[in-house]
Amino acid sequence: MEQTTLDWIWEEAFSFERLAEQCPELSRLKGVQQNPEYHGEGDVYIHTGMVCKELCGLPEWQTLTKKEQELLFLSAAFHDIGKAYCTKWEEGKWTSPNHTIVGEKVFRSMVYRNKERFGLDFKQRELAAKLIRFHGLPVWFWKKKRMEYDLLRAAESIPLKLLYLLAKADAKGRLSREPGRMSESGEMFAEYARELGIWEGAYPFANLYTRHQYFQKENLQPGAQLYDDTEFTVWMMAGLPLAGKDSWIEENGDGMPVISLDDIRKELGISPKSGSGKVANLAIERARKLLRRKEPFIWNATNLLRETRQRLVRLFDGYGARVQIVYLEVPYKEIQERNQIRRRQIPGDVLEKMINKLEIPEPWEGYQVKYLYGNDSILFLY
């Protein structure tokens, strides 16, 4: 059996340099400039090596399980991979806007395409991706408008104790003009997370409805207990084309009405390259008719972006629906094989762009989110 990245990490005693030899993607970090005010050590590659070394030297490192060490080290190695794609010279300094958001997508698509090489299952991949996405939160959380909200949202996807350790190593693995400030923020983050009861797991909301409403409304306290007045269920499908959404509906739809954007395109004779607005408007119009009747239905589309899903969730919520999001995924090779035998193939470059922009639903996005990877059903990411 071929060695995986996780195997390599252990065999090479958590060496970033040796990992970089096995993961050529990390070479993109070489020469990527940083603001010397926060990174006097040099480029992103040098910084990342320092972070990985500091991580393994933390007192808490030895208390972690083998799996936690593996995923945390891998997350540290790729925590700034987004900088390779969005660093620019702006207003007299180097800046990397949204590098954590970009980094999450880059890491996810990279591991998805190379599952056998990395050796990560779905849950492991998503945990590492979310550590990359939120690695700056412990430093900047206190500047957020809703500090509590941002911590509770992150805790839905990752253990905050691991996020804290990544941020701690990130703060130590650099030469900064204010070396103590980042560490102080990290300690404040840890204290606040413990106070909220989310240090090792998600917040224990009173019920699913209260949890959903907390993440949809601005002024709701997490400790509230709301009466669930939802009246019917809307199932929202999400996932790449060819992931099996239609098959799932056939097996689980139980005769419910299905609003399919692809079917509407065929009905109107509109090419996938044009007419998206007209298709969406007709789909919404049909959904409103069912919503007004409080009739359960299935919304079938790729729904790859969070903004799209949340716009629909707000619409369905307004009619008293319970929105159950079902995300489906199959391995990259299987997607390609299915596309080859499809009567109307998706152009290869189009499919690759969809993989690159995919934002997998976070657990808080709907009343409940269910993840289906191949034949595995997953309700919790960790």
C-alpha cells in the first residue's frame, strides 16, 4: 500500500522540511512576501516551518492523541497556503486579504483530488480545512462585533482547544515587533471559550430550533429555549454535479414535490451557460406556492456557495419550514468516471472550477445538516 501524507508525518518525526518534499504544493510558499511588522523572519515558507517547529514544542503537544497531532501538524503546514494565491503589494505594504478563506478552499480541493496521497477521510479533511479557515480567530476575535457568535460558530466545526494551539504556534513562529500581543489575545480566547463551555465541543443549545435561530438572528442569547413552531420540512440538496443528488431523491423523496433547477432548464430549453436568472426566478415562484401551502418539498440544485444557501434558508424559514440540508460527496475519481459516461458531459474545466469554489455547508447553516460521503452518513464533523 502506498504511503500517505499522514504516514510520512510520523516517519519523518513531524519535520516540515521533509513534509514539503512529499507535498510539492508547499513550495508555492517560497518567496511569498509578508509584512515585516508581523513577520520579520522572512517569507511564508520560513514562517510556516517555524510554526510547525513551535507547535511540536508546546507543552500541550504531548497531551494530544495521535490523530490530533497528525491533523494539527498538517493544518499548521498548510495554514497560510492561501497567501500564495492572494498576497499583493498594496498601499506600501504586503497584504494577504481573505487568505484564510482562500486557504480553506485550496486545501479542501487539493486533498479532495489527491485523497489516496493524503490519506484523509472526509471528517479529517474538513477538520483540517476549518482549522486553516479559523486560525486567525484567536488573535482577532476580540475585535469582532459579536465575539460570542464567532466562537460558537467555529465551535460547530472544530474543537477550539486545537484552534488555540494552532494560533499559539502561529504567534510563536515569527519575528514580530509586538511578540506578546498575539499570545495575550490567544490566552483571552482560551479563557472565553472555556467560559462559554465550548472548549472541546459545540455549545449545548436547548434544542435544534434554538440553535438554528441563534445563528440566524442577531439578538438571541445562546442559553435561550425557544418553542419550535416549525410546521413542515424543506430538504435542500447540496453538492457537486454527479454526486448522487437525484439518486438520493429517488430513494428518500417519498413522492414529495421536487424543484430542480436542471429540470427547469430543460423545460425552458435554456443552456447551462445562460439564463440563470430566469431559471432561479421560476424556481423561487414555484417554491413560494408550496411554502404558502406548508407542503414539504425538495430543492434540488448544487448550492455550492454559502451565500446562495443562506438566502434560500431565510426564505424558507420565513414560511415556518424546517430546512434540512443534505450534502453529498463522492470521491474525485468517481466524479470523473460518472462524467465520462454521462450523455451530456460537463466540460472538464467547468467541473474543476466548481470544485475550487465549493463551500461545504457548515453545521449551523440549517435546522440540521447531514453529510453523505459515498455510502457513509455523517451527522457530526467531530
